[in-house]
Amino acid sequence: MRCEYNDGLKVNYSGSLQITKGSEVNVYMKEGFIPANIRDELDAATRSNDCGDMRKVAETVTETVGNRACIHEWQK
């Protein structure tokens, strides 16, 4: 599911999650590394095709990991 908002925020969820907003926000989470609670919310927003809910999830993610993150492998 892809959502674009008037303020430039873009959310793309197709297993992996990408959140961008110009040069301010750039977050990527590979499919197997998205926490279960976030994945559940993403899946629910996708099922209902609700970009409002998708935005809420994107805000939760950026509040948790910050505006710049690339999560694609386990940290030791």
C-alpha cells in the first residue's frame, strides 16, 4: 500500500516499510525486522485501505526509531 500526503510525507508498505518526507524523514524497515505490533497496525491499515491509519503508524515508527533509520539486519 502506498500513501502520499499533502505535506510531502510518503509511506510505502509492501512487506517492507519505507517512510519519506523530503530530506527530513527517511526510514526503511525490512520485512522481517518490523516489530509485531507495528506490523499488525500496518496490516490493518492495508486491509481497510486507510491512509489515515497508515499515517498514524508512520508517526509511531518515526517517534520510535527517529527520522532516519535503515533497519535491515540484526544488531549484535
